[in-house]
Amino acid sequence: MAKITYITKAGEEIQLEASTGSLMELAVKHKVTGIDGDCGGVCSCATCHVHVAPAIYQKLEAPTEIESDMLEFDDNVNEYSRLCCQIPISETIDGITVNVAN
């Protein structure tokens, strides 16, 4: 089980727990403002852009070329930007905090 904290653009903190799926799926299920997941999680829309805390970012697998390409077209990109559809829920990310970028 992993604990995940989403911080919306309005500053609302939403703490959730899950053991399967992706960060995007969890956010959409719980209607986290700013994470739409329009493409359903296939890395083709960038409507699930988040900024990952630096300490956890280093634990994640590197973004694929497709993910990096999608992020190039999104606003608010920084060195810790990820598409949360590409971050699977696992014990590795337990305690992760992500800031919703849009």
C-alpha cells in the first residue's frame, strides 16, 4: 500500500492510498482537480502533468521518450515534471507528494 499526496493549484492537499494502478488512475477516480487523464493513461495528452518531489523523482524510472515529447508541449514544465499516468503505484513511491501542474 502506498500513500500519495496530491497538491492542487489551489493548494488543496488530497491524501489517498492505493496498491495498484497509476497515479493518474487514482487521481481521476477521486476527482483530483487538474488531473483529467483525457487519454485514459496511454501517454498521449499530458492532462495528468505533475511535479514530483525531488527525493522521490530520483527513485522513479526515467521518463520514456514519448513521455518527454508530450511534456515538451505542456506549460509549467520543470526538471521534476512527469505525466502521472506513467507512474505506477508501488511501495517504491510510498509517501510521494505531487503538485498538480495545470
